[in-house]
Amino acid sequence: MRVLVVAAPVPGHVLPLLPLSRALAAAGADVLIATGGDAIAPVERSGLPVEDVAPGFDLTSASRAVTLRRPLAGTTGSRGLGALFGAINARLLDAVRATTDRFAPDVVVTEPLAVAGLVSAAARGVPVVRHEINLYDGAELSAAAGGPALRRLRIDRLPEPAAVIQVLPSAIVGDRPGWTMRYEPPLLAPLPSWLSETPAQPRILVGRSPAGLMKSLVPIAGRVDAEIVLVRPEPALPPQLPDNVRTIGSVSLDAVLPTCSGIVHHGGAGTIRSAFAAGVPQLIQATAADHRHNAEAVVRAGAGLSLPGRNLTLDDVTRLLTDDGLRKASVTIQDELAARPSPAEIAERTLALAG
């Protein structure tokens, strides 16, 4: 049985699809992942077959072309993402349709912003599984991004998927329909020895942010009773850092988060999923795209704090470490996700759709 997996040409869109893709391959399916740009490399590292349906794609250039017409300041809801990924799907459509016709899949798995996969599968009468990855509702995102594809194909509306996979907790998705699936790390990489062990002090992981999050943290870091780990440090940081601050380049969040007591980040959906799976409270400084929406959702779930448009303070970091409500909500979410069906179980359901 053949399964085509289609993702927008962005690493954060293909990575969440890898656990199910591996499970489908382990179940005996012939799996091909269609994506492009910087998303090709993580698929190659996973060992799964991949086809480049967006040769030469560069997200920065694509974003710049859209933001000249519509600033993506995080205040336009799903419309902002729809504008960007609608343009991306217009570019993908011909290549994805050609790949679908050549590969002749029995089932297609797409993520919400890979509308080209949805319409290409529908044109062949092949069942589609929509694998949710964002905190926005997937149907809303697909509708927002689907306009260019609908106009190209001269159809009135997007086809409905045969099934939907939900990977986020009920505190985020509420009663959205779909198969719930356990979170599994897309890719794991070894950690340096000092980072793989639980430290004597609480550990806070800090990701890079367009708003200069690390720059506002460093002046107060010495007064925080914790080890602070800066991931991919911002270039404007002072050369001499406080004794309790360490730095590292790229790192596997899923590998290091179980050793952490908190994470400070910019609000990306992938980071949020990893923090939920590890039961780690979050402090989010969101600036653009879907990040503000994501931060608000995490706050509503009780699992994190948000810094809308302001610098980090000592009180913020202290609360991240000491607020028992944040910790309990995060662990409750972790337990819910761990109890869900595995990707292997969902792979069997997916293959059953082909009859």
C-alpha cells in the first residue's frame, strides 16, 4: 500500500508528520514524503524517502513577498497564515499533483497548510487524512490557505478529509473531532553530557526570539536561582555572561526538556508540543505569525505565561519556576498525551481507510 505524505516546505511543518510516517513504513506501507526547501534535510535524516516539490524554495523570500502586502504582525488571526501559505501552495500545486499522479497513493496524509496535497488527492479520489500540527483549527487554516488552489482548479470549496489526527491536548483543541494520537519526538539527537543529566539547580531552557528575549534576560539572570541555558545565543549578548548561564548551539528539545523546570520561547507550535509532552511550564514572548494566538492558548490552558510586547522581568522568571498551578497543569497535559494511542495504532487506522 502506498501513502503520500505532503507538508509545506518548512521544517516545522514536516517534523510533526515523521512519527506517523515512520509508523506507516513500519506497518509495511510504501511511504513517500513530498515537501521542499529546508524541510528536505530532516526527512533525509529520518531515513524516509522524500521528493522535492519546491526546488529552490526559501521561506524568507516567500514571507517577504507576502508581508509587503500584508504585515504578519500576529494580529490577523489565521488570515495572515492563509495569505502566506496560500501563495506557497500556489507554487506547490503543479508539482504535488504530478507527484500524486506518478506515485498513485492509496492514502494521502497532509498537514492543514499543505492544501496542495488535499486537492491533489481529491482529484484522484484518494482518501485524505489531515494531520493537525498547529494550535489553530486545521479546517480554518486550510480554508484560509486554499483560495489560490481553488481558483486554479475552478472548484468551489476544499474537499473534506476522511479522518483528522489530533496531537494537541484537549485543553487546546476542546471538542474538535478526530483521532487523538500520542506525541512522539520527530527526531532525537545526542546531548552533551552536561545537558543530558538533571542539574542540581532547576534548569530553564531559553530559545532565540526575534524580539531579543535573551538580551532582556541576561541582566537579571544572576539573580535567578537556576541554571539558564541559552539555545543559539543572540549575537548582541555581552561577552561575559553570569556564572549560572550556559550556551549551546542547536539542540533536540525533546531530548533536553525532560531535564528542565521551565522553558522560555517565542511561541512556535513545535516548541509548545514538545513542552506539553515533557510537562514543562512555558513562558512565551510572542511577536508575529501564529505565535500570539499560541501564547494565548497556552495561558488559557494554565500551562504557561505570556509576555505580550514587553521585556522579561525577574518576577516573570520566578513565577515560571515557582507557580505550582503552571506545573500541575503542564503535568496534567503530559499525562493526557502519554495515555493516547500510539502512532503505530493510528497508522493501522490510516491504512484501513484504503480498504
